[in-house]
Amino acid sequence: MPNAADILIDTLIEWKVDVVFGLPGDGINGIMEALRRRQDRIRFVSVRHEQSAAFMACAYAKFTGRLGVCLATSGPGGTNLLTGLYDAKLDQMPVLAITGMQYHDLIETFSQQDVDLTRVFDNVAVYNAQVNDAAHMENLANLACRSALSKRGVAHLSIANDIQERMADGGRSRRNRPGHMPSRNFAGRLVPLESDLSRAADLLNAGKKVAILAGRGALEARDALRETADLLGAPVAKALLGKAVLPDGDPLTTGGIGILGTAPSQDIMQQCDTLLIVGSTFPYIEYYPAPNAAAGIQIDHDPQRIGLRYPVEVGLVGEANETLRMLNKRLKRKADRSFLERAQEATQVWRRELKSMEEDKSSPLKPQPVVGAFGKRIAANGVLVCDSGQNTELTARHIDLGADHMFSVSGALASMASALPYAIAAGIALPGRPVYAVVGDGGFAMQLGELSTAIHHRIPLKLLVIRNDMLNQIAWEQMMFLGNPQFACELPPIDFAAAAEAMGARGFTIQSFDGLDEIMDQAFAVEGPVVIQALVDRYEPLMPPKMPEDYARNFRAALPETPGHEKIEENLKHSPLGNAAADQNPQGAQQAPDENTADLPGIP
């Protein structure tokens, strides 16, 4: 006769779950035993930290579209899941979190690890329940899986350790009939109203300068999106989670948007008279057109998210692929391609500027040549992830993705220490595909032990560490956002190549431009996990595509008291994206070309 833990794992198998990420503990011994006895049908991936397990479950859902599952013991094991679960919540990923509890009759008696995790998880979960017995588990396990998938969020089950071993031995109520809840999800066809499609087509056909903003929700609509852009002569700006929506070299895209994005993307948002938003709630409102400056149309599966960032006139509630195909039938091909052509010319100028940065041979070694060289070696079917920090800006700008690449990142949460768990999840979810990660030394150090997990599971991982012994993005935010001198962003140095070797991987170190290509070639020739640390200039600026006047003013005020300000000044003088900041006076006397930004040299 099965116990509650058996019922849980059998239910997961019925829901086609084939991997669980977690860390054993005495609060989940019953569940671990159920997994052990079914290891031929469901895989348990043991991690070094429960936070990683939650990140892996989120990334698994992102890469497969299936339910991600993580498991942690009672008390601190469960609370350690929260950061990764908030990553899933904010990026709308289906994840089931399973946690243990104290003995059911000792709950709330101040016993060891006596934490009410259902109360703790209340904000992060769309479904959150404590399991009472084996008969209860039959219903709750099904409902938790269904809730995570249908609501695109986190479901949580908390199970006392003695309840896990309780048998389904007749303790069932009369109304709780066995097998009354099927182990499957149900999905319908979500399409917009015909009247909304017609109104959206009218606005798009009337627009003279149409721009498109595409996010993660458009990843399954690549062909339809490209057809839309071509019909409308509309350049496509990509939110970071939508980096793989169109290849970076596609003539219809201006690249990324936002502080990590491109000047041409910022231009089309300022100049368009019509904006189509597809599968994105990109959060930085200042990078959209001014409210009501452009006619807005938005496509999203969730009506709550339509109009969240921009006051759109038409909301098309539906999945992006089918909605775009229905919309495309109503669109007329624009004869005037001048708006697109100007954006294409500006994008070519921007890409030449980036290329010049990647060819910078100066010393100390700049990070752009390193990331550019890494990106050029990524296989055509590679999966790329990055962490949160300066490495995100470098990845967004200096690695071009092709049609067959996959990419992901901690999006709305923007958490440090996410990239290595994401990379491991990618290797497990997509066997046979090479995996690549770009990380900063701050984020990598937080979960360095997880490299041993990648080694143990033989993940085909090439990991680039941008090592400047600084939390560099935070330093620049201190200066640009509030005008404060950089403070407490220095990091004690770690030799990550040596750490990799100590764990059983290969480690390489790049210190100069001259050795860059040779060391990259050696590293990429190695099978299995490889760590490449690049010792780069900590004073290299992290610049937005266009420097807002208040950022420039704040930066100039903060610079004199910032450690190493002389080296920062020198770098700004030689950076294609830095002269505007260096030239802007502290009082803001230099007038920007428009009320929002000062154009950077070489960028139209």
C-alpha cells in the first residue's frame, strides 16, 4: 500500500516530471526514499544549496516549457528556496516547490526547524497548501501541478515528515473518492476578440513609423513576428528575456533595449508614432515612448499585464504566435520603408562601435574583447545564460545570437548567482547541446560550490568569469543614479581557475589581449566543464546607450571622491560610449539634443 510520499512521486511521474532538483534532509526522508525507489523513472539532482535548486527548477521550466520541481527539507532548507522561487514568480514560470515540516503533532511547539513554510511562501505561491495525510496528498499533488502550469507560477506543498510515511489505509472521507482528479493539465485556445484585431490592424496600417518591442512571450512566435515586422517596415527592439526572439544580426532588429541595450532601440521608441508590444512587460518605463505619444497595441496572454507599462489603445489577449498570425492577415505591406531603413543604418553604426570596443588592445585588458571572443566561439546550437551585473550588459551587447541559439537570464528579479544553476539546468533539460555562461566574480562566488554539481553531471559547460574584483555595476549605479562616490564595492580576489582545477574541472586565465585568442582556443577544445577567468580593468565604465542628463550630472559630482577616479577619467576619454559622460559638466549647462538624453559620440 502506498504512503503519502509514494503518492506524491507517482503523481509527479504521471504529470511527466522527469527531474527533481534539491538537497536531502531529515525533514524529507520519506520523499527521498520514494524517489530512490523510482530513480529509473524520475531523476533526483542533488545540489550544494537549496537556492540553486529553485533557480534550476525555474530555468528548467524556461528551457522546456514544462513543470520545474524543487525539493527542500524543513526550516532553513525551505527558506533557502525563496530567491529562486521569486525568480519563477516574477518571470511567470511553472514551478512546484516541495518542502518538509516538523512532526505534525509538534508543529508550533517551538521544536527544531519549526517554521510554518506555508505562511512563509504565501506571497510567492499561486497555490500553497499543507498536506494532512495520504488521501489528501492524492488531491493536493494533482492540484499543485495543475495550478503551477495553468497560472504560470509557483505552487508549494508542505508535508510533515511523519505524514510522508503515512499509509493510505482507509483514513479517507466518504466524499473523497479515489481517482476523482485526473493527473493532466487542460488548456484552451486563447485568442483576441475579432473587434480588437480589426482595431489593432487599423492603427498599425495607419502608422507611419511603427516600432515593435518583443519579449520572452514572443519566443514561440519568431516567424510570425518577423512577418509582422516585415509587413509594417517596423524595427524590433528586444527586451533582454527576448534576446533570442530574432537573431542579433537580423536586419529587422535594432537589438536590446534599456540601460543594457542599444541607442537605435532608444531612438525608435522616441521617434515612433505607433508601438506594438509583443509578450513583454519590460519594466523600465523611461525607455518607452512618452505616454500617449504613440498609438499603443499590446499582445499578452495575461490581460492583467496589458497596459502595465504603456497606455495602449488596444489589448490583444492571446498567445503571441496565433495572435500575430491572425493579425498579419489584416495588415497591409507598407511601401514607405524609410523609418526601418534609418533604424538599420543607425544599427550598423552602433554595431561598428561595439566592434571597435571588441578590438581594443589596450592594457589593462578590457572586458569587451574577452566577451566578444567568447561569443564568437559559441556553437550554432549553443545555450547561453548570464548572471546579473556588468556581465549582463557585456553579454547583451557583445554576444550575437543566431537562429538556433537559446538564451535565458533571471529577468524581472535580476538576481545574482543565478547563471551557474541556470547553466546546469540547461545541460540537464537539453542533453546534447553545449552550454555557455557569462558571470561576474561577485555572483559566481556566491554559488561557486555549484560548479562541483556541473562537474558531477558532466555538463558540457564553458563558463567565462569577468573578474575585476569589483561589484562593478553597483559601483556605477551608486555614481550615476544618486551622485554618490563608489563605496564598499571592492571584492577580495579569488583565483577561480585554481578553484575549478581543485574541483576537477579545467581552469584558464586570460590577462592580456595578446593571449586572448590562444587561451580561448585551448579552453574551447576541452570537453566537460571549463572555467575561463579574465582579469579585466575594474575601472572600465558601464554606460547606457545614451547618457541621461541627470546621470551625467550625478556621475560628475560623484567622480572626484571615487577611488581610482583618475583611471576612470582616462577610460572615459577613450571609450566610444563614454565621452558624453566625461564632457557633461556637473551643473548640466551642456544642453542635450532633446529633453531626455545626450547623444553619445558616433551614435545617431
